[in-house]
Amino acid sequence: MSIKEYRTASEVRGGLILVRDTPGVAFGDRVRISDGRGGTRDGQVIRASNEEVMILVFEGTDDLDLEAVWVRFLDEPVEIALSPEILGRELNGLGEPRDGRPPILSHIRRAVGGAAINPAARSYPREFIQTGISTIDGLNSLVRGQKLPIFSGSGLPHNRLAAQIVRQAKLKDEDSSFSIVFAAMGVSYADAKFFRDEFASSGVLRNVVMFVNLADDPPVERLTLPRTALTVAEYLAYDLDRHVLVVMTDMTYYAEALREVATAKGDVPARKGYPGYLYSDLAEIYERCGRIHERHGSITMMPVVSMPSDDITHPIPDLTGYITEGQIVLSRELHNQGIYPPVHISPSLSRLMKDGIGKDDTREDHPKVAAQLYALYARALETRNLASIIGADELSERDRRYLKFADDFDQRFVGQGEAEDRSIEATLNLAWELISAFPRDSLTRLSETELAKYYQGND
Amino acid sequence: MPMSERNNQGFVRIINGPIVTIDLPGIRSGEQVKIGELGLVGEVISLNGREATVQTYESTDGVRPGEPAEGLGWPLSVELGPGLLGGIFDGIQRPLEKIALQSGDYIRRGLALPGLDRERQWAFEPNPELEPGKPIGPGSVLGSVQETETILHKILVPPGLEGELTELAPAGDYEIEATIGHLRDRQGHSHRLKLFHRWPVRKPRPYRRRDDGISPLITGQRVIDSFFPQLKGGKGAVPGPFGAGKTVVQQQIARWSNADIVIYVGCGERGNELVDVLESFPQLEDPYTGRKLMEKTLLVANTSNMPVVAREASIYVGLTMAEYYRDMGYDVVMLADSTSRWAEALREVSGRLGQMPVEEGYPAYLSSRLAAVYERAGRVETYDAGPGSVTLIGAVSPPGGDFSEPVTSHTKDIIETFWALSKELADARHYPSIDWVTSFSAHVHAAAEWWHKEVDRRWEARRTQSLALLARDAELSRIVNLVGPEALSDAQRWQLEGAALIKEGVLQQSALDEVDTFCSPQKQFALLDLALSIYDKGMTLIELGVPVSHLQDLPQLAKARRCKSMYNSDQVASITALTRETEDAFEAIRLEYAKQHSDD
Ligand SMILES: Nc1ncnc2c1ncn2[C@@H]1O[C@H](COP(=O)(O)OP(=O)(O)O)[C@@H](O)[C@H]1O
Ligand SMILES: [Mg+2]
């Protein structure tokens, strides 16, 4: 079919254009729009009939003059060209260069929309990744192929934490590093620069593909950006056999862009104006991560989600948590006390930890140590709460021990240096040191054998 | 209009995501439609003059107006016959393992694969009670094949057929398409009977009558069986915010319940959770039969990244297969994780149709559809295979963990057991995080009869006592949080201690603990009795004046907390021995104390 060109744009609203009398245009196809003043924009068909098609314009519809607009249907889906040269590049949401270098040329082109992985083709992620961060490795372990987001809030050090993880992440006893796909959506210039400098100074830049859409770039482009980035991640993982770590920041801006377009389309809102399909839409992105039978590469994902007003029940963190395999939650309270990384372990979770830790993976005492630390900390937080009401002096000796534990845990286990790369052994040994402040009989999550081997207390 | 006269070819008019409008006069509501060059399958959901609105089970990317649309003449149906168990199917019953062989790691669109294997041979044994000339009807057992080591698959006459058996094949190996018998109906038409038949998923399969028999579904999970029991044929819900443990509860039931057949429907949830089942069940042993769990399990998977319309269908596909095994006289449990994703799929389609939303975007028919789904659970007298049951347990994923949202609140009105998961408990790693205050079961009295007969006459009393103690604990904790622990009497502190014993020694049960992951009813009661015996005996001592600090650090308390992981379900005697030992220890303290006081 030849490329069709039309001047019949009939309506423009909020990132959308309607074009009339356009027979045979395929749903989902890519569109090029010329604004009549020499500029072009890209779009995608999101509703098709012979009488009228609706087009989503990635660069937005500001300043478009209906009379002057020309629309060309390119008769192909939104695609990206792929070659090993892509490593080290900085691209936009459509895969076009942002680094002033020539476009990627390749005969390998893939539609960015992707397809669903057959669950029967997946294999269960089990390989422990050491991040060097105690609250993650010890209590919420990350495994290869997992999607584990960082839930954060404005002003919290999620970028520093993500960068530290990128620097330190490795398989235990192996220093094969990751290829990094970095996807920035709606972030500030400073944040993007922070990551670019980070990658440069840690010498990994040659192993990074950056996709960048800044706060002042068109929001609609954020809708394809993570898909383009993941198409590249899939290429690196499954064509080039690499282990890929995808860092995406900030999913909240992605979801806001989606809401903007949904509102313009007139979709029925579910909660807080977000469309009902936000869940499925996010899942299409997050579920592209994982491990596949007989494939050497893998995709591990660490999205950053900033919680509007620090509210974990807000639809974006909420729906993310329903899809991802756990979450690392940052706390403003810990941050204000100067504790870095301010990981609040209670709401944090790694769902894939169970098969990645223990005897053959980390150390045999790891699962029970984690359970015991959680139990002690839960009780310690209750005690801290009680102390704030009735005063620490009123506490029993038993309770005072918990109070002290809460502080030690925050300072020593949670808190660590930004350059401090703790081995999992160091993390577990530190855990035993803290646990041993309690009498043996109160440590009922640990087995007698584990206590005999590691307990350092005096009774 | 008979099929032959009807024009079943039309064309695509409008593509709006998964909703496609076609021009095809004469098509019926509910009929399957093949769309476009790719042959994407969909289902007619509304009619308007020449036009029909179709929801497609696959992405419509690349479909153009003007492409062909073909009516297939039948509604969404599944194949029912041997070869379902051990398999994993997508939301419209396509076998995912075969799809992987054909289309690789990603699911290609437009694949038309039947649910059942056409080539595999099954050893058929005819029903010895049947012979030509005998009257047969819907659900009559024609014979059987051994589907897996444990499951005898009965070959049933499809509902809707009735008449006289004119021919029945001898024992032998047959493919599912082979004719194994003939039936002549009242009009004299002859029908071929095969090892399988088709059934439209949106239509409940018929049975003789509802059956009121009572038998608990034992799940091996203490907080469920001993506190909020479920019956076979019951309907239950597991609501909870993300990370609270809905999936683990459902997987534990799939692993350890005393159902004959398990159908696990992953509806809009994670791919890796199904992989977990697929990889672990072939290794795990069924505690009741000693055989591998996968032999009695089948999975339906529409993961969150798979098309949303097939998500809506997946629940019905699962239910129809569940009813089919019920009709063979089996107790089936179906787990639906999550019904909220099913409801959201309804919402999405209704939104695209421009229907008026009533609450949070959901259409007005949400509650009636939900009720109709749960109504397919139940215990029935089958036509020819004795009693059978379908227990339906649905996870509910309320946005923001808010139980007042539409899906949770409507579900709560429909179900009989409500296992409410609490974020606070989960955050404190108290698993399963089933909240004993907000959860309920309508089956406590019915279950009590069974427990009293099979396990111990004190079951209901012990259960009530524990719940009262836990309620007291909540009250006292509030006081402590106002004025501090010093304000409590020794007896009150012992009550806190008793509640802690119940929580840690009985309610908490880690799915990851090899010993404790499954707990037999006998072990459940022994642990409960152990905790309460300690509490009761301790309370007697405190009433005599023994200070609570004498009791709090007794090694027996730590033992009672660890007991669940020290002894498995075959070692209940060791737990009862510990109970006696503890009683003796308390008795010794009492004597000691009495002696001291008489000395004074
Ligand atoms: N009974 C249990 N025993 C041990 N761990 C549990 C249990 N229930 C939940 N968990 C933990 O909580 C995590 C989340 O549980 P899951 O069932 O996946 O939550 P949900 O389905 O409600 O989001 C699991 O990965 C596991 O670590
Ligand atoms: Mg779940």
C-alpha cells in the first residue's frame, strides 16, 4: 500500500488530532504530521475507521494550525532500529538521537509495543544480586529478572540510591556487570545530568543506553519512551545475551502523561482522574522484565515512583505495587534524621527473595535472620511509639532493650555510606550483632542450630 | 436463521483498541467472530442494526477498516475431556505450552489452537453397567480413562443429550476425537459420543440438584481452618492491599487443601507467580495422596500484560472446567487471583462502549455479574456421579487497600468466608496477615460438627476462647498506649502474654517453613490447646498470687512458640506431650509457691 497523505484534519485537542475521510488506515500505525511551517511531528493512530481516525501526537498539539496541517500515514508501527552501536547513546522516546550523533542505522527494526511473554516460556528468577545495601540484600533481596521499584517522594535521595545500585550491583562471586538501560521521563535537567555524570565517572557509560525526556519536553512522548527503552533492553538481553538493568525514572510523570491523553480522549476515569486501564498499561511495561527459558540474558527493572504527597495509596504507587515484585520504600522521617539510604523496611518487600537466598545462594541463616530482624523491628517500632506517649523512663527493662534496638538498627543497619559496598556476609554478621542484644529465648524465629552457630549474646 | 442460509461474512468498520465495530447483519449476540487478515478472535457484545460490537481477545494493532469479519456460529466455548490436568491454558483455553512451541517466547496473535491434544491416546474403560438399549442422559457416565495417576476421568454424556445408548466402544486406546458411542434421541436422531465435548463458558453446567451435605475444606492453614473455616462448595474472598499475602493464601490452598482437583486462575496478575506454580507443583507432594500436586492441578493464565478482554473470559473458562470435574463427582477448588482484575476488564469494555458508569467507573451490572460468578460455586448432586462440589475463592485487590470500594464491598455481600488481610499485620511480618477482627466465616457451626467428631470436642470452645482473648488483647493494648504498661494488673499482663502466644504459636504460619507450611487439623488443635493450656494454668497461678514475672520467662513459653516448626503433622503426640509437660511445670510452680507461703 502506498503512503497516504491527508489535509483533512478536522479537530485538535490535548495532544490528539482527528482526520476525516482516511480509508484503510491501520490501528496503531505511525503517523508523520507536518505543521505547514517546515516542522514535523510524530504520532500514532489510536482509533480507526474509514470516516475518521484519531491520532496521538507525541510532540503534543500546541501551535498546530488545522488549516495548514498535513498528515502522512507511514503504514508501519512505531519502531526502533537496533544494533550494538546503540550502547553509549542518548536518545529520545522515539529512539532519535539527542546526543548530536547520527541516527542508529540497522536492518533490525522492532515495534516498540512488544508482545506478551508466554508465561510458559518464563523461568522463575532465582539468582541473588548483591547491591551492597544492607536493607536490600539482607531484608528485601533483589534477584536477576525481578522488577523492584523504589517508592520515594520529592526531595528524597532516590536518584542517589538508584545510582549506587547501578554502581554496585553484581552477582555474588562474579563481577559480570550489567548493561544499563536508563529511561528518564519528565525529570529535570539536573537529574538527567546527575545520572549522565554518574555513568561517566563510574566508567560504565559505554554500557549504557540513555532515553531522555525532560520536564519541558513533550509529555506525550513519555508514553512511548519506556516502551522504546524496553525494546532496546530486550534486544540487549535476548539478541546480545546481556544481563540488563533497566532504571526508569519517574513513572509518576509517565502516568500523568497517560492521564492527560486519556482525559483528552474522553476515557472514563477510575480514581483521581486516572483511566481504568492504567493498571494494564503499567503492566505492559513492567511485565517485560524477567527471565526466559534457554536465554542467557535477562532484564531486571528498577523503576522510580515518586509518591504524590508521600501517599503510598495514590493510584500510581498503588497500581505499581500490585504489579511489581515488591517495593523499596523510602521514608522522609529517616531522611530527616540524616539516615542514608532512608529505606523504611516495614512497607518494603521483595516477593522473589525466597528463592534467591539461603544455603546455596547467600548463607543458610539468611531467611530466618531476615524474619527475626523484621519481627524485632516491628516490636521495636511499637515500643518507640509507646515511648513517645508515656516517656522512655516508664518503659520496662524489656521494652528499653527494644527501644535501643530500634535506634541501633536505624543508625547501623539501615544507615550506610553512599560509597559503602557491604558484602552479604557483612550484612548478615551485622544483623547477628544487633540480634544478639536480645536473650536467646526471645529469638523464636531462629532455629536452635542457627543460634548455636551465630548467636553472640551472653545467655 | 440456519447457518447455511446466513451470510457470515462482513467487514471491519471501526477499531477502538480491543473494541471493534463490524458490519455483519444477522450475527448473534455472544457469537465468536474472526477479525481481519490475522484472524483475531472476538465475541459479539452488542448489536445495533447491521452493526455489531465485538470485544477481541487479542491486540488489534495493524487492523484496518474494511478488513474481513467472519461469524463463527458458536459462543465462546471450552473443550472438556481428558488432558486438561497438568496443563496451562490462556484466558480462552489455548494451551500455552503448545503456543510456546509454535510461536516462541512471545505470544503471536491469531493462533487458533484447540485446548485438547488431538493425537494423544487414552485407555478407555467402558462403564460396565451400560449396554446398548439402556437409557442415558446428560451427565451419564459412559466410561472412564485414567487421566493422571490419581485422577480417574469420567467420560460424560454432554448436557442437552438424552435418549438411548445404541453403541458403546469396547475397552481400548482412543484419541479424543474418536467415537466411543452412539445415542439415539427421542426424535430418532443419532448422535456420536466422544471422549470430549464442548460447553459454552458463560452458561453454568446443569446438575441434578443442590446438595446440602457438609464437609470442611481443610487447607492446612490454621487461621483458616481453626478460625474462619471454609466448606467444600463454599465461596470465599481474600481481600487485601498489595503485598498483604493474597497470592500466598491462594497458593497455599492450591497446595495443601483436601480438594480432589485444583484450578488456579491467574487473572491479570504476575507471570512469575504462575511460573512459580508450574515449576514447584510437579515437585511437591500432595499430603493426602502422596502423588505430585501437578497431577490434580490445572492453570488458566491471563497475566496482567495479556489482553484485557481475555481476562474477563478467563474466570468463566476456569469455572466451566471446574464444573466439569465437579460433574464427575469430584471436589474442586478454584482460585481466582484476582477478581478485581476481572471486574476492571468489565469496566474497561463498558467504558469503551460508552455505558454509564455508576461507581468508580464500574458499570451498574458489576454486582449482578459478580454474584452470578460466585453462584457457580456450590455442592451438588450430579446426574450420575454422586455429590461433587466447586469451591470458589477469589482474591480481591482494592485500590489503596480501601475495603469500601465497589468490588470489595459487593463481594463481601455475596461470599460466605471473608479472609481480610491487613497491611499492619503484613508490615509486621505476621503471616498469613488474616485479620481476626474483620474476617468472618458463616460456616463455624457447620464446621464445628466435623471438628468435634473428627478432632476434639473442645474445638468450638477453644476457638471462642482464643478470639475473646485476642479481643481483650486489643483493648488492653489501647490502655497501654494511653497510660503505659505499669497500669496493668498481673492478670491483665498475663492476658497480653496469652494473646501473644496465640498469635505467634498458632496464628502465624509461614508458607516458607518446610515443617509448618501444612498443618493437619489434629496438629492445629494440639497447638491451640497448648497455647491455651499455658494461659489457663498460668492464670490459675496468678489468681493464687504468683507474680506474672515468674511466668513470663519460663522456657515453656518459647517452646510453645517454636513448637509449630519443630513437629510436623505426624508428630502431634510430641505436642500433646509438651502440653502435659508444661502443665506439670506449672503444677510444680504452684506447689513451690504454696510451700513458700505456708512457710511464711
Ligand atoms: N503465609 C506466608 N508465609 C510467608 N510469607 C508470606 C506469607 N504470606 C505472604 N508472605 C510474604 O508476603 C509476600 C507478598 O505476598 P503475596 O501473596 O504475593 O501478596 P499479594 O498477593 O497480596 O500482593 C510474599 O512474597 C511473601 O514474602
Ligand atoms: Mg497477589
